[in-house]
Amino acid sequence: MALLTDAAWMARALALAERGRGRTAPNPLVGAVVVSPGGVVVGQGAHLVAGGPHAEVVALDAAGEHGRGATLYCTLEPCCHVGRTGPCVERIAAAGVRRVVTAMQDPNPHVDGRGHAWLRAHGVAVDTGVGGLEAARQNAPFLTWIRANRPWTVLKTVTSADGFVGRRGERTKLSSPVADRWMQRQRAWIDALVVGAQTLIVDDPVLTARGPVRARPLTRVIVDWRGRTPPGARVWSTLSAGPVIMVVLDSTVQADPARFEAMRARGIHLDLQSSRDLGVVARGLASAGVQSVLLEGGPSLQQAWLDAGLVDHLQWLMASAELGEGVPMAAGVRRWCAGMPDESRQPLGDDWLIEGPWESVEGRQP
Ligand SMILES: NC(=O)c1ccc[n+]([C@@H]2O[C@H](COP(=O)([O-])OP(=O)(O)OC[C@H]3O[C@@H](n4cnc5c(N)ncnc54)[C@H](OP(=O)(O)O)[C@@H]3O)[C@@H](O)[C@H]2O)c1
């Protein structure tokens, strides 16, 4: 029987890494497989939760003595610094692993090639770049956060077949139950939801993840420079689901301090800004540990987020019904879709999902 290729083993490690999605932040997703010289899996594992053991350690623990002379496949360069757990490279060398294959270098400044170098210096052969593109896609939130100092951002919009996000001034149901369940699954793993003031006023959403299991609190961000959202908005009563942050201008708060003090007393976080600069808002979220954002709307805020160069990925759900008139979708999303290949369009219940990277260039790394 022919031995599997490095790429095939790495595909297995990448699939294992997915088990941690939504639970590992601020750490990346990582999967690892230990393969004996005869081509048998003797250990495997994933990093499942921040603070938990690293994937390499889980896989090597499972392999035990069978790790001697084996090859370790790992979706990210092993760490060489002492964080919440000990350095993985020492554990790998101590286990007698002969060769390490990684998908990519870890851009974390504490690692950044030093893990690979340490292993080579200690007699372990290292090959890197196997499955690198897939690994970069898988860890896009972590990589964007660490390289660009902002959250990886998915813009999601639901429109009628003729491109309206809803009737003016009226909450409008457009998506089918199948699409609704799919959207709730997106909310299950993302770090934060972002919406604009007008969406809160018109739709009064609760902005919680409903249906799928969510393992940790969900941060909700309301961009409301002028403090227009009503005190009775439903989202203000959902703090048990996670923090709610209102992004508001300093001048707005100074004009009515008692009102905002009352909001603070209710547990609502105020993110005071001196100008309407969304780049500053995004960097602030990154500093608070938010690695991924689902920008749910409405179209004005989405267009502003696009114009600021802060969007990485788009999801356009197009319902079958037409509205004839209403609030038009963000023009930038419509233009983006025109350049998307047919295979980016798939049925979702009665609706269509058009999904892909903002810069629809294959191979782009965040
Ligand atoms: N179908 C869907 O997927 C969906 C999802 C959400 C909402 N909606 C619908 O969309 C409508 C609301 O959308 P909308 O576009 O009117 O409002 P919106 O996007 O909800 O709110 C606009 C927010 O963006 C801010 N903003 C606008 N331009 C900006 C810029 N250049 N820089 C920084 N901030 C900027 C506004 O600030 P100011 O407050 O200072 O103006 C406001 O806070 C509602 O009808 C709702 O039902 C549909």
C-alpha cells in the first residue's frame, strides 16, 4: 500500500484543527497528526480551547513511545516560548520526533520562525508550507488580527431578489428558515457582531446566537455616534449573552451625561470616540481581543466599513421575493458580486448564498 503524501496528512491535521473553531481565541486553530515511519497514525489532536493543551502536545501524548522516529504534521509552526503552556518544540524533540512538517510559520512575534529554527538546531528535520494556503484561510481571523491589528471582518447582508435589504422604516423578513439557521451558525463562532444605529432603531434585534451551541459570550457592537438608539432597545437587555458596546462620539455623551451614565450603570460599555473613524473602532476591538467580526448591517455602515478597507469576506443571501422598492443594499456589495464566479453562488433553502473574499483573488493571504 502506498504511503500517503505530506499534503494528505496535512489535510487531516487541518480537519482536526476545525474542532476548536469558536473556542481558541486569542489563540489560533491548530491540528496535529503523528505518523510512524510505516505510515500509521500513532497520535493526533487539536487545540480545543484557549488555555488548554496545544495540538502537538495532545498528539504526542497519544503517541507515547510511538513518537520516536515519527513525523509530526502540524498546521502551524510549533511554539518556542512559554505562554500558558510550555514550549512545544522541547516536547517534540524530547519525544524523539524525526521530522516536523508545518503548513505555515506562526506570525506571532514570540514565534515567527524561531520554532522552526529551534527544531533544526536540535536535529529535527523541518519542512514548511505544506497546505499553507488552506491553513492561512482557516486561521484568517488570527492572522489578520496579528498582522493588521484589526479583526477579520465578514460582511453579511440579506436582500430581496431585486437588491433591497428591507422596506423603509420597517423590519422586513426576507430569508427562509434554512437560511436563518445557517445565519445563526455564523453567529455561533464569530467573536463580535456589529450593527449600525438605524438597524437598531428599525429592526430592534436582540443580536444573540440562537439555536447552535455557543461556548462563550458574544460581543455585540452598536455604532451609534449620535446616541440615537432608544433606551428600550431589546439588545440592552441581553447582557447575559455577552458584552454590549455602544460606539458613540465624545461630544454626544458630553451633551447628555446623565443619560449615558445611566447606560453605564446598566452594564453597557461606552466606546467614546473623538471622530467617526471606523479604523480606530476596528483597532480598538482588536486591542480588546476581538479577532473576528460579523458586520450584519445596515447598508450605510457596511459601505463605510468597505470604504475604510476593513472588510475581508462577503456573504450575500439573496431571497427569492422581490420588494419593488425599499432600502438598497450597499453599492460596493453589488459591484463585488458582479465579479464573482458562478461557483461562489449556492442554494440555501429557498434563497441563494453568494460568498467569497472581498478581494476575490485566490491565494490572497490576510
Ligand atoms: N437585510 C439585512 O441584512 C439588513 C440588516 C441590517 C439592517 N437592515 C435594514 O437596513 C436599514 C438600516 O440601514 P441603514 O443603512 O439605514 O443604517 P445602518 O447602517 O444601520 O446605520 C448607519 C450607521 O452607520 C453610521 N455611518 C454611516 N456612514 C458612515 C461613515 N461614512 N463613517 C462612519 N459611520 C457611518 C451612521 O452614523 P450616524 O448615526 O451618525 O448617521 C449610523 O450609525 C433598516 O431598514 C434595516 O431594516 C437590513
